[in-house]
Amino acid sequence: MDPTLSGFALGLLLGAAKVGLIGTVVFGVAWWRTRTKLHRLEAALPDPASLAERIANLEQMADYSASQMDRILEAQDALARRLSAPPAKPGLPEPR
């Protein structure tokens, strides 16, 4: 075997080993950081009981808002009916 070819092959092998080692280290660091961040985010999650309470409060506020909108619509309809009705004639006598 030619010594220059053998040296070239050995260089390629060492280069591939370096790339593999660097890739493994980078993957390990990324995995560790992701795992740490995931644990931190899971710890920051609110309590399921408080979430249920917040959802119940949100439903109550939505029901209250809907009832207020109904009152506004009824008032608007009543006002529209009054404005569209012909004006009442005053009780003045007609001229002769």
C-alpha cells in the first residue's frame, strides 16, 4: 500500500472521529439543556385545581357578559321601536 494513500486514509479517519466526537458532545449538551429547561417549565406549571377555578371564573364572566349584552340589545330594540313610531299628535284643535 502506498504510504501517502495510507496517510490520507488515516487523516480522513481521524477527521471523521473528530466530527463524530464533536457531534456527540454537542448533542449531549443540547439534550442536557433541553432536559433542564423542560424540568423548569414543568415546575412553573400552575396547579390543576387553580386552573379549574380560573376556568370556572372565566365561564361566569362569559355568562355575565352575555346577559349584559342581552340587556343592551333589548334596550336598543325598545329605543329603535320608539324612534320609528310615528310621533304622537298634540291635542291641538284643528283650524276652521
